[in-house]
Amino acid sequence: MKRPCLHKRFSFVLTLLPLTVLGASNGTRLQSYCKDHRGSGAENSADPSRAPEIAFCEGYITAISEANNGMGYCRRTAAERSPSFEREALQRFLIAHPERLHEPAHQLVLDALRQNFPCL
């Protein structure tokens, strides 16, 4: 009975492997996943073909945030805890600091959260 469970875990790891290898390794790649390109017709609607990249970006930010347990930053409202709000904060940070795009993505996420959500 333990073999099917082991098989499922191994399959799950293999599924995530491309995201780990090809994922957000530095700021340049992270920025490419997190950009919310707007459609040319409707200004307020995001391009639906970008949904997987946006979901990856928001999931990456959430994972880094939860793994660090809020160390060094404080989100006070429910809106500040939303993945899209955090993604927009990261986008602003990356635009303001293009010289840091070569740095590891996880460090940039933490620095963006600390800058945008300082503890009072």
C-alpha cells in the first residue's frame, strides 16, 4: 500500500522539477513571469494567456513569504495579503531597482516585501 503513495509523491516532485529548474532563478526571469501585460482592446483586463505565468509569480511570492514567516515585514490589511497586491508591490520594486535584476529571485521578493510593508 505504501508504493502508490510513494509513486504519487515522486510524480508530484517530477511535475515541479521544471518550475524549479526553469523557474524564477533571478530577478529578470521573475519579472518576466510577474508582468501583467494588458490587452490592447480593454485597458482594465489582463491578457488571459498570461494567467499561468501570473499564477506562478503569485504562488512564488506566497511561498517565499510563508517560508520566511513574515520576518522583516508586516502586512496589516486583508488587501495587503492578496497575491495580486503583493505581485504589484514586487513589480514596482523591480522597476525601481533594475540594477538588481541579476540577484536571486527569492532575495528580491523578500526585499520588496520589506520595503512595501515595513513594520511600524
